[in-house]
Amino acid sequence: MTENTTKSPNFHAFRILAVLLVVMGIAVMEGCTYEVAPPPLPCGDIAGVSFGGDVLPLLDVHCNGCHSGGSPSAGLNLENHASVAQSVLEGSLLERLNLPQTDIRMMPLNGNPLPACDIALFEFWALEGALNN
Ligand code: HEC
């Protein structure tokens, strides 16, 4: 009996510890699950992509420091719909975006590759016919 009463508080503490470990374990497992399998639709409202609202703002941020004005790099001005659509539909723009960073032809030149969801915007816009929308 005396043995029981001295063990009881320890047992209680052990149970609290066990519950804590299980809760922490679930939290860690959920963290790992999230990393291994991201949510199924990471690229938001990609279906509503437009030239003026999505494509051009990305070009202005990442590309038009070089591909604009009177003498754009490679003679390619990416400020207007016609030349962006031509470059996207012939394939060279998408090809450049999808190159690995180790490739010197990767665009943006000397920069970081665009995030996958930004590249997906270009691809979806091209798939829908590269409209001036
Ligand atoms: C720092 C300047 C710079 C930036 C920023 C830049 N480019 Fe370029 N781009 C160049 C230069 C210089 C060339 C020509 C050399 C080459 O072909 O790699 C080129 C070539 C290209 C070509 C090939 C054109 C052709 O006719 O062969 C495409 C397509 C292109 N860039 C798209 C882009 C896109 C899209 C972005 C933004 C995501 C971008 N570039 C950002 C400098 C830049």
C-alpha cells in the first residue's frame, strides 16, 4: 500500500509525459507529411490567367530590366503583347524559363529561376492561346 501511494504520483507524471510525446509526435509527423506531399493544388487560381494581370507584371519584375526600351537584350522586347506572344508560342521563352540555373541560357539571366507556379502561369497562358487579355 505504501508502495502504491509513492508510485502513484510518478505514474501520473509518466502519463502526462506519454500524452505530451504522442501530441508532439503527431505534430512532427504532420510537419513531415506536409513537406513530402504538398497540397494538391499549389498554384491557386491559375485558370483565370491574363496577359495584363499576370504575365506582364511578371515580365516587368523579372525580365524587362533587360528586355525593354529601344535596344532590348537579344532584340527581344517583352513590354508588348505581340512580341511576348510570339516568343511564347514559338517556345523559346518557356524553354528559357525551364532551364536549370546552371545553364547560362536560363532566364532571367544571372538571376534566380522563377518559382514553379509563376512558370505555370506562362504555360497556362500559352495553352489558352496567349491572348491579349
Ligand atoms: C540581366 C539581363 C536579362 C534579364 C533580366 C533577362 N534576360 Fe533574357 N536575355 C538576355 C540576354 C543578354 C539575352 C541574349 C543571350 C542569350 O540568348 O542567352 C537574352 C535572351 C533571351 C531570350 C532568347 C531570345 C532569342 O531570340 O533567342 C529569351 C526568350 C529571353 N531572354 C527571355 C527572358 C525572360 C522571359 C526573362 C525574364 C524571366 C529574361 N529574359 C530576363 C538578358 C536578360
